[in-house]
Amino acid sequence: MSGGLTATVIVVSDSVSSGASEDRSGELLCEGLDNHDVRCLPIVIVPDDVAAIQLAVQAATTDIVALTGGTGVSPRDVTPEAVEPLIEKRLPGVEEAIRSFGLRQNPKAMLSRTLVGTKGATLILCLPGSPSGVADALEAAFPTVLHVFEVFEGRRH
């Protein structure tokens, strides 16, 4: 049930937001979503800042809000702290699937603080900032995670 879904991709990065580096993960995330018939709106770029992240998530009016970056353990990594208060229902099984899949590729994936949940009828995913982490998350979670939209419509598991 992915036809007609839209996504806001938010790149959380001090270096990309300042122009010091180029985004690769957001573009990869949009391509991956497009492969599942989810249309991405223009990518939003914000610094590693709780207020900026929360404003970007709250401004999104799409079915999916997918953030990349800020899920590690550095002092500037605050994406989970910014997004968790906005989530109504956590989806720990999706988080576990993403981390588990990533661990098969890279043992450091265990340090990722990937966060997934819903707010109303919106799916929110906080994914790693590396292109390989994004690719792993897409492979681990999609298309199965899109089943939430069928559930939102009242269909059973």
C-alpha cells in the first residue's frame, strides 16, 4: 500500500547545513523511498539542534518523515532526543530490525540510536547519517514498515 504516499526527508548535519560538506544520505534516502513508490518532497537540511529538528518535523505534512543523521553518540547527536517527545507510539521492532541488519554489515551499528514511531497517521524514522547506514535501514525496514498505513486505514495485520 505505498502508492500515493509522500515523504519529507530531513538531513540533520552541522556540516551540510553550513555548506562545509555535501549531502549524500538524504539523496540516497529519497532514492530508496522512491523505489517503494513513496514520493519525496524537497530535502530539508537542519543543523544538529533540538529546536531546529523539532521545527522541521512539526512542519512536515507528509505520510512519512525520515531523518538521517544525529543518531550516534557524539555530543552534537541529538536527533532521538529531539524527536522522541513528538512520537506517540514507538515501533521498537522496526528499530531492532534496522540495528540487527546493520550489525551484519558493520559491528559499530550497535551504537546507532535509531528511533522509529508514529504520530497520528505519520510514520517517523530517525536513521543513521552515513550512506551505508541509510542503505541498510532501507533494506531492513522496507517495504514491510509501510504496512502501518494499511493498519491506519483499519486493515488487520
